[in-house]
Amino acid sequence: MIPPIASRFVAGEEPATAFEHTRQTNADDVGVILNLLGEHYHERAPADADAAAYESLIADLGKTELDGCVSVKPSQLGIDVGPDVFAENYRRVVAAGAEHDVFVWCDMEDATTTDTTLEAFTEVAAEYPWQVGLCVQANLRRTRADLEALLDVPGKLRLVKGAYDEDEEIAYTEKTAVDEAYREGLRLLFDARDRGIAVGSHDPEMIALAAELHERHGGDYEVQMLMGVREEAQRRLASEGVEVWQYAPYGDKWLSYFYRRVRERKENLAFAARAVLGV
């Protein structure tokens, strides 16, 4: 059972609790992106098992009226076992999503997986247009070129700053440089696209820039944030008419995810300390 201290960031261990979280979040006009926790499998069996779990989750989600979708990780679906394993499992999940009208996002992981992930996404998007979305990380020096190559691919693009500790040769490591790369990415997307733009950020400056670009260029976009982080802002944006989605993980592999959330932001650490101390 997930303790209260971690339940701020994780929507339970079972699909039923994840669906209940989705229902409650939908009441604030915020959609939910469900992610079954699990990653970096080096054998095929657990990757196949998680792909099957996603197929089941999607089938059940498709029977509801919930405003929800799913997001998968390449290393969860077997990219560390082999590109063919990942591609096969990814296509299985997307096919289930198309069958049950459930959108499927694909997260982006460390830079060693970027090419394989891009290739799989491009192929699947051609087969299932606008049924899939891909995360792209602004901190990578290659991302401008990747975005330009993806502009005409019929899938959504979620731009994030990037959370992986990459070498300076391939990534911007200074915050100011990452922020500028993010701004450039947003400008490119809003200038070239009229749909399929996802602003994956908790940064008020980037969210404000997206609103400005939307006002200037038009088109559809959405803002995505993590469960447990700036939820008041999520609700406020939704009340103002912005399409908002909350990324909500669930599953029994919650402990390492919770510790990552606590370590990465000072306010999360303060929250955890208050919960432990009862203040």
C-alpha cells in the first residue's frame, strides 16, 4: 500500500485507483495521462508483460467516459533488450489504443535511445495518424533538427526541458541555455503547426510564452504537468480555458519514482518533510 506521503505523486498501485484519480481530476477539467511504472528491463518477459498490462488498461479505459490516455517508456517496452522488441511492443500498445480510441504517448529517455525511439514513433504515426504522441527534450543539442524532421509527422509532440544528465557534447547543461532552447522549440512548433503541440513544463514563463504564441498563431495546444506538482496552477489554467493534462503514474514500482520527485524540487522536499514530521 502506498503511504500518504507518496500518494501525492502516485495514483495508487492498481488500475482501479488510477481510474478513480482520473475521475477526481477530470472534475477540475484536467485530463490524465496514465503511466504504469516500470523501466529499464533487460529481459523480454517483463517488457512483454507490461505491454500486455497496457493493452488491458487501454481496453478498460476505453469502456469508461473518463478523459484519459496513456504514456509508455521505451525501456519499459524492451528497448534495452532490442529495438525490435521495443518496436513490436510499442505497436501492440498503439494498436490497442486505436481499437479503443485511447491516445498513446511515448516518453523519451536518455540520449542513447533517441534514434530508435524517433524511428519507431515515425513509423507508428504513419500507420496510426494522430493516435500517438512523442516527448522531445529541449536540452539535447540535436532537438532543433529533430523537431524540424517531426513537424509533418501526424502525431503530437510534447516539448520538455529534459531530465537526463547528458554529456555537454550532446546537451546544454546550463539552465539559461536549456530555457532558450525550449523557447526556440516552442516558437518553431507554433509557427509551423496548427495542432499537436504539448507544452510539458511547470515553468510559468514557458507556459506564458505558449499562451502568447497561441494568441499570435492560433492552433490547438495543451499544457502537461506532473501529478503532485503545481496542481493549483493546473486547475487554474483549466478554468481559464487552457487544455491541461496531468501525467499520473501508478503501479507497485512507486518507491523509486517518489524519491525522484522529492529530490528534484525543493517544494517537494519540504512537503515530504512536513508529512513525516506531521506539521
